[in-house]
Amino acid sequence: MRTCLALVLSAVVSATALVSTQSKTVRVRVQTELGDIVLEVDPIKAPITTANFLKYVDGGHYDGGVFHRTVKMDNQPESTVKIEVIQAGVNPDRAKSGFPAIALERTSVTGILHKDGVVSMARGAPDSATSGWFICISDQPSLDFAGNRNPDGQAFGAFGRVVAGMDVVRKIQAAPSSTTRATNTEAQRLTPPIKIVKVARVP
């Protein structure tokens, strides 16, 4: 009887802890060569995207990674719909050791819109996001569901926001980019990329 009661109590405690963990936002510190950025990610509104991002964080995939892309109003030669973001990726040495692509959590479902400082996942087609992520500089409604930045109109998977370090975000956006302006890919390439020292949860 005591054994059964102990097992029941243990299960209740475990379940309570799980719910508690899932019901709180998580803060993540991104240490870069230009300073720190603190993110707050939301496992309630965007559980799939947040879990995926934290899997890369906890596995150390972003340690030694880079901010490799800056999108400014004057370096989007192939885009009629302009945006402003910076984009980061994993350590190049770990580029082939990532995880499967995740389902797109649309802004129409999560309610997390692409406002100034919002963090979102880079993608090509819907349901193709893996490890690349970006930060919005100023509001970017064209990245929300039914927005016209991406022809499919399905939005990008926003999952958190910057709570400290937007000055660093703006420094990265203002860093030198390629002088080759024929394509978006070339024009938006940071030269050199901004190094990420470490990415980890804030205790």
C-alpha cells in the first residue's frame, strides 16, 4: 500500500514539474563578439519551435556559430517587399549534425507577430525550418500569416523576443556587408560574419 502511494505521489510530482516547466517562458543568452543578447522564448504559444530551438541550444550547436546575414532597406535587390532582420546559424562544423525539420507554427495560430525584437525561424518552404533563426528590427508585418514577403503567405515561425541587447542587434545589422549587390544572398552577407561565442539558457 505504501509502495503504491509513493508511486502515485511520485507520478503527481513529476507531472506537476513537467507542467510547470512547460508553462514558463525560457530565457537564453546569446554571447557575441559585439555583446550579449538575451532572448525570451515561449513554449506555450510556440511549443514545437521553442522545443526545437532549445534542443540546438542545449546541445551546444550555436556555440561558435555566427550571425551571417544582415537585411537592411538598401540591400534587397531581388525583393520588392522590404524587411529588416539579422540571421544566425549554428557552428559551421556542426552544420551536418542537426535535427529534422519542424512543422511551421503560423503566426495566425501562435499569436506571436513579427514585431520589433521578435525572434523567428528561417525557412524555405513551409515545414522546412531547422536551425537558422532571425531577429526583427522594427515591426515586420509582411512576415506574418498572409504577409507578402514570402509568396506562399504562410508566415515564419515566431517563437520569442529579445528582452535585452537590442543595441547589440542594431550593431550587428549595421556591420559591413558584401559590396556585391546582384543578389539578396550576396548583398546581405556579413563580411566578416559576427561570431557567436556561446548560447545557453539563463539559470
